[in-house]
Amino acid sequence: MNILLLGSGGREHALAWKINQSPLCNQLYIAPGNAGTPQEGINLNINANKFNEISQSIHDYNIKMLIVGAEQPLVEGIYDYLNERHSDLIIVGPSQQAAMLEGSKAFAKEFMKEMNIPTAAYQTFNLENIQDGFKFIENLNPPYVLKADGLAAGKGVLIIDNQEEAKESLKEMLEGKFGAASQNVVIEEFLSGIEFSVFVLTNGKEYQMLPIAKDYKRIGEGDTGLNTGGMGAISPLPFVDNTLKEKVISRIIEPTIQGIQNRGLSYNGFVFFGLIEVNGEPYVIEYNCRMGDPETEVVMPRLKSDLVAMFLAMHEHHLKDFKVEFDERTAVTVFLVSGGYPEAYEKGKTITGLNNIENSIVFHAGTKAEGGAVLSNGGRVLAVTSYGKDKEEALQHSYNNIKKIHFDKKYYRTDIGFDL
Ligand code: AMP
Ligand code: GLY
């Protein structure tokens, strides 16, 4: 069958790489893709946020399966739009209502409360009850966690030590710091522990877990400095033992699937649980309705099973019986980013050395092809993924290859996995 994948990041290149290995995939199309995705399929120059253009392409290219990479189109209702117009299309991605698990922090918190899923204590505020918000802050211990309710391109969470500053930030957010996304603000208790990412594929009734991973979000060594879209990732994680995994399944994954059913939500796709371990207990920091980036760049390499067959099992309601096999090796990915990122940086730098790679897979993110050259085209440029018998061996391969890849002002973290 012909398959269309929406997106242009490292996550999408890794998904494309995996989908293209499936004997069930006839022709893969990626819209819009990047300079790496033509290794796996055909790039279509259409915008993933323009539903009518996507609908036309589904018709023109005889697409039978659509995978939505990023959250924005899901939260804006791409599932509902296309499901109405293409009755035979298999869509991997939840309905607009179900995508609220990511699209609204207030919705997600209420959902967790209803299902008794462990998460930080919280309350939601708007301009009308801002005084209650101030009181709530006064009664919390610092640091204060303030979250814009809606999508804010990963920038909507503020963690503030000082009480007066927290109140000031609450006011700024409610007055439009993040536009409509911060008309409502969730304030929650700060949780201290180690974060990790759990992924399932579900049809709202059955589910299968994918490999567990951890990403490194900060720009600087030792997890310091500004938050980024992700500087690296590792899978599996030594600290996630069977006891912790069983708790994640029984207290978080299963009640989430049950909650999706209770609310009658239409959910076919990935659920990404952003978790934190506090004294041996897992808590949910956030839900996402898609795969993680850069986690996908290690999760897909560790998935041995046919991903397209898994999507079919999801659609045909025999996911429970699907045998999911993992590669036992460790996979790591290290991101090469543009100097200056996540603040101001330059694009359009010529990238060289991509043909000399050994023992790694290079997933493209912010790249574009121009006149036979590959140019940087974003803050996060390339993800260099490798396998090893342990994380040291895998990292060695990635760092060896990173030395061969050149572009002006390239930057990367040399300490991915330092805390494990
Ligand atoms: P989110 O967008 O909800 O994932 O939040 C972004 C980041 O803020 C998370 O990855 C955590 O590092 C941090 N964070 C969010 N909520 C909390 C919390 N309640 N306690 C501690 N850290 C948090
Ligand atoms: N790696 C975190 C995310 O994709 O949101």
C-alpha cells in the first residue's frame, strides 16, 4: 500500500526509515520531509497544516495509510477532517477530542484525576480567579510550576523559584504571554526525580508498548542552560526495572486506556507518557498524542517488529495478539545543532562528511537539499544514532561519526547518558 507521513523532523526521518523497511509499504511519501527523507521515500512539497492539500494528495497518490508525526495538526483536528472525506484511509493519530490529552494541560490533569493516575497536585486558573491563583502559590512550596494550558511550541512551562516572580508570571501568562494558549494556566506541585518517556500504540482498547527511552532536553553539559527540542536520547534505561515498569503499566498505561474508553474518545495512534520517577514511584508530567523527538530516533531502531504491520493490527483490532520484538542492544542518538540554538542561530550552512559514516545512522532534522548540497535549515540539524552492547559502545560510534560531519558553528553535547 502507499503510505503518507506528515512532518519534517528527525522523528519523521526515523519513522520513514522504519516504515520503508516494511514489505507492506509499496510507496512512501513524506510531506514535506527534509534532505534525508528522500532516502526512504518521495518528498511532497505540501504543508502538513493545510488539510485540504493533504486530502488532495491522498486522492492523487492513492494513499491507504496516513501517519501524523507532530501534534499541531492532530490538535487542530486532522483526523476528523480526513476521516470524514476518506472512509477507507487508515489514520495513525487520534481525533481532535482525544488529542486534547496533549492540547490542553487542564483537560489532561482532569482526566488523570478522574482515573486516579499519579500526577503532581494542581489547580487551574484564569483571569477571573487570578486572586485564588496568588493564594494557591502562597500555599505551595517552591519551585513553582506554571503551565500554559494550550500548545506553546514547548515553551509554555515555567519553573520559578521566587514566590513574587511566580505571581508576576501568572499574571503575564493570563494576560496573553503565550496568546490564547495561556488564557488558562495550570499551577502544580514541583516533582523532583528522573524523567523518562514511555510510548504505546493503541486503538483505544488494546495497546502495545514500544521501547522505553529518555531524552536530554537542556542545551548545556550536565543538563544545564535553556530547554531545547532535545539534544540526545537513550534506550533502554537501566533504572527502569521490572518493578517500576509494572507500576507504569498498572497505574498509568492501563487506567489511561480505560479513561479513553470511558470518555468514548476515538484514539488510534501513539500515546507518549512523559513520566518522572520519584522515590521509586512513577508520576505523569505530561501526555503527548504523538511520538517523541529525539526519542523516536532510538525507539524505532530498537523496534524489530514491522511497524506497518503493527499499524494494521491497531486498525483491525488485533493489536493485543501482535508480537512486538525489541532489539536487545542499547541505542543512543546525539543531536548536532546550529551554534546559538535554542536562541538566535544561522541557517543555510553547507553540511559535509555525510558519506563517510560507519556504524551509525544519520537521521536528518533541520536540513534541506539545494543544488546537490545539503544545507542546515533549523536549530536541530542531524541526529546521529548508533547501537552498542552498552551505552558506552553506542556513544563511541556516534561521537566518532560526529567528528566526520562538518558545518559552520556545529554544536553538540558530549555527555549524553551521563546520569545513567
Ligand atoms: P511539559 O511541557 O509538561 O513536559 O513540561 C516541560 C518540562 O518541565 C518537563 O519535561 C519537566 O522537565 C518540567 N516539569 C513539568 N512539570 C513539572 C513538575 N510538576 N515538576 C517538575 N518538573 C516539571
Ligand atoms: N522529547 C520530548 C518531546 O518530543 O516532546
